[in-house]
Amino acid sequence: MRTTHMKTSNVLELIKRKINITFLSLILSIILLFISTTSSLINTIIYSLSMIPLAVILGKQTSAISDYIGEKKGGLLSATVGNLPELMMGLWSIKYGMLGMAKAGLLGAVITNMLLGLGVAVFCGGIRFKEQKFNKLIARTNFNMLLLAVSTIIVIAALNKYSFIEESQMVSVSIIASVVLLSIYILGLIFSLYTHSNLFILSEEKIEMNQEDKKNTIKIFLTLIFVTILLYFASEKLINNVTVFVSEYNISQEFLGIIMIPLLGAFGENATSTVCALKNKIDVSLETAIGSSIQITMFVIPILIISSTMVGINLTMLFSTFQIIMLVLSMAMSYFVFQDGRTYWLEGGILVATYVVITMAYYYIA
């Protein structure tokens, strides 16, 4: 009896080793991408589901590589890769003329990262660990850059309200502001990764890579490239059907942008934040969530504005007063929670509660 049980266990272990969850997730996404119906609603659901496994793979792979390249660089990579869905969905939204959804989705992604993603990570990490400490210098530097991006958005909104400015002039101002934000973003990378990398040494614990680790790292990067290609096609199919769906059912572009793009796009990086927090790598969680918000405001939005202008589409950095208030509120709540260099599970609950209230408000205003 015992021998039979041991054989069964060995077989199960062999099956577990043979079955690759990442591979199965990729196959599932590819299968969903080849499904097409006559209903735009069903197609939207199918293609949304196809993006979830891809987002999870992005989060899983970037979380694994942080052990080799350090928490600062790992969090930066996770934030960069995690923002690919938002960037691609934003590009396709602009191409199909859904500017409102693109802009609402980008700010919604910032709010989702700062409140929901970070809140869930801190809550789960706080349940497992009584207290989690992080590098305050990283948090302060990130919040300073995020404050610059939000200040730029506020200045442009004030300019539009208190001056007589034409649309062409607003486009020019937005392009100039985009170039400035992109420049500061690049300077921030140089500051934290090169000229002053010693200031971030507390979060740069990494292990020496042997030959096998290097091979695994190469496999991770190849997987990320392949998933990025799949995301490109999945985003195109999704936004194409959303365009028809919005027209048929008279749904607000802004509401869809607030809900769909942030949740689908941030699924992987939010999962990464939570996994890292459960491993007591709260620095990676912070870098992933806040760093992702910085990339959206200082890299993704400027890139979308510049690229849209190059193809003859006038996309500006002008957002509504309500969107700006919600953005400032989410940043303020995150700042007050993380200003002391340590986190507790209750603080995570507060962030999630703030996200629920903001989402409820968006539902009624959209």
C-alpha cells in the first residue's frame, strides 16, 4: 500500500515538473485570440480574458529576475514591462479615435497602481509580517518625480481655464511638457541607477549568477519579448471590438477606460507587488507600483502625445478637474501612508478603501 502511494506521489511530482504553467498560459491566450464571434460584447470579453494570462506571465517573470539584478532594477523592470499593456491599449485607442478612453485609462492606471495594487500588496504583506520596512530614499525620490508629473498636469489645466488658448497652442504646450517630462524621467534613471546608485544600496541585494542562472535570465527575457508580441495583437483585437461595443451600446468611453484598461493592464504588476510583499520585498512592491505610476505619467503619456501628433491626431495633456482631483487624492493618500519608512496591514486596507470610494465616484460621474 505504501509502495503504491509512493509511486503515485512520484508520478504526480513528475507531472508537475513536466507541466509548465507559463506555457499553458501562453497557449490559452493564443487560443482565445483566434476565437471570433458576431457579438462585439462577447469578443470584448474573450480578448480581455486573453490578456489576463499574458499580464500574469509578465508579473511572474519580472518578479523572478529581481533576485539577480537587484530590487531597484527589478522593480524598475517590473514597472516597465507591466506598463506595456496600458501603452499598447492606449496606442490602439488613439488609432481608433477613442481619445477619451485612452486618457481616462492612463490616469485610471495611476490610481489603480497607487491605491489598489499597492494597498493589496501592503495588506497581504502586513498579514504575514507584523511590520515591513523599506528604503525611504527610494520612496521620496519616486514621489518627487510623481509630484512633478502631477504638477505639470495641473499647470496645463489651469492654463486652459484662465487663458484664451487655441487647440493648436494647447497641443504645442503638451508636446513641450512631454519632452520636459521625458527628459526628467531619463535623468531620474541615470541618477538612481548610475551616478547615485550607492544611495539605493539597501535595496540592491542581489546574488551572484552562475551559468544556470544566466541561462534562466535569458529564457525570461525571451519569454518577455514573445509575450510583448502577443500583447500587441491582443490589444488591437480588444480595442477594435471595444470601438464597436461603445457604438452599439452607447457606453461611455471614459468609464470603460477607467475600469478596463487599468485592471487589465495592471493585473500583472499588481500581482508582482503582492508576491514581493509576501516575500518581505516591500521595496520591490513600492518600486513596481509607484515606479509604474511615474512611468505612466512621465513616459507613457508623453510618448502617446508625441506619437499621436506625428500621425496627425491632436492628443493633449489636458484632463478634467475631477480626474485631476482623484489623481492628487490617490498620490496624497499613498504619500502619507509611506512617509515613515514602514508599512502595516491597516495602511494597505486604507489604500484599498480609498480606491473603492474613487471607483464608485467614477461610476456615477462617467
